[in-house]
Amino acid sequence: MRIDRTWMMSHIPHHGRMCLLDEVVLWDSDRIACVSGSHRAADNPLRAHGRLGIACGIEYAAQAMAVHGALCAAAAPAPRAGGGGARPARGFLAGLRGVEFHALRLDDVPDDLLCEANRVAGDESTALYEFIVQAGRTRLLNGRATVILQAGDGVPA
């Protein structure tokens, strides 16, 4: 199964141009790697004053985390007979730590972005990820993110 923008937009809340990732290139229960070329698009929804600042890379990493959660939920056994895997929890970025920027902008990066996230801890209601966004062999930003997961009714799990 190819995990592309179409799949992502049907499994995470980011749609249209706001779905920044193009494709998942690898994933397992602990990590994900996605590629994107949307940082070069003149109509990127995160651009301000004709530029895409490096801090916008955090949204790329956060979307990779959201896709990871959706993939893990889709791969989980159904909770009841007749189900097709667990329903993915919605989440929100609750905190960032140790974020390091190694560039000023994303829109002037000619290569595709590689967005990697590694889940290092968590349970049904939280997840801690380490992330890195790079282009080719050049690290652009990295850090850690805490995600709060919510059940389908909007209440933390």
C-alpha cells in the first residue's frame, strides 16, 4: 500500500494545501519518515511575507507525527468484531523542547524535505517524539515534541 497525500488527507485533519507531506517512505510502530516538496511552493499556506521560515518545519514534523498515529491506529487490531482497526486519536502539540534551528528558511532549500519522527515514550493519552527535518544530508531543525491525544469525543483518552 502506498501512503501518499490522498491516504494522509483521509486519515489526519490536514486537507488540501495544508497537508504538507507528499509520501511516507518508511514507518514502524516507533518511527516514521516522510518526504515533502511543498516547502518550495509559492502558495504554501505557511508562507508569510513571501518566505517560509525555519520554524514552519515544526508543522512538517508534527504532521509526520499525526500520520504515524493514524498508521499505528489503522494497524491495531479491531477493538470489537467487525471493526477495521482502532480509531485514531486526535492530538495536539502540547510542548516543544530542545528545538534547534540550523537554517533560517525552508523555501530556499532546493531538495525535498525528509521529516522523521521517533516515538520515544507515551501511552493512550500522550506521546513524546524526537524529530528531525533535513534536506539531503543537511539538518535543518530538530527537537522533541509532546503530543496530547484525545479520544474521538474530544476528551483526553
